[in-house]
Amino acid sequence: MDSAEKKLANEYGLYLGGLSVLVSVTAYIFDLPYETQQQLGYLGLLFALGFIIFILKKVKAISGGYMNFKQGFKTALRMIVISSILSSAYLLTYTLVINPDYQDEIIEASLEQMEEQDLPEESIEMAVEWTRKFTSPWLFVVWGFLGGVIPSLIIIVIAVAIMQKPKPVFENTVD
């Protein structure tokens, strides 16, 4: 990865991460319910897809119309990792400082869903216990980071496989 590709990945990683933070702040300001916030995660994947396609086109453009798989993959992955780090930093700030009751809100929403399904009390108690364990602020950040990177990896592999255009082995052949 050359310096132009790193710069591109860094720049658009910050843009995508900033967009993700903006969506999260908007959800907080408008006090959107937890279920709606979950659905905004799907919107985040669409943003990621758009940014991945955009950055791959940029890489091809700065490389004279060519891009091999490794070149596209590394650039797009770097962008997603930077974006996910920024988003995770906001998530940590949100769960520890801005809304320290977020874990309780998640548990309450889960509890309501389970009660609507008429689950036995024992199952509900066990599920709440596990939800509490897996939604601590630090684990939430880990899950958030992995939730941003892993689905994006799949998108990156598919997009790069479709958009790659390796340089010909023999560019200047004599006829």
C-alpha cells in the first residue's frame, strides 16, 4: 500500500466513522428507541458499502485504472478499521459518560420482547443475566468493533473481487 492509498484510507475512514458517530448522536438527541437504533446499524452497512465502492474506484483511478486484489483489500480494510475505531471510541464514551444507563435500557427492551413471547420466568432470568454480562461497556465496544469489521470484510472481499483489474503481465507487447 503506497502513501496515496494510506492517505485515502485514513481520510475516508475518518469520514465514515464520523458519519457513524453523527447517526448515533442523532439517534440519542431524538431519543430513538433501542429497536430503531438497531435498525440504524443496517443503514451503517449501506454507508460502509458505498464508501467501500467509492474508495475502490479511487484506488483504481490513482493506479492508472488498475487495482489488484491485495491493493484494494488492504486499502478498504484500513478504511473500515479506522472507521470502526472511531465508532467504538464514541460507543465507549456514550456508554460510560453520556448514557451510563444504556445497558439497563437494552436489558429492559430485551425483557419486554421476552415477556411478549410468553417465555418461562426461568428462561427470562437466565437471558437477562447473560445480556447483562455481554453488554458491559467494554464488551459492548468489542462487539461494536467486530460488528463493524466482520460484515464489512465480507463486503470488501466481494467488492474487490468484482472491481479488481490487475495490470496485464505484458503491457507493451509488439504485434
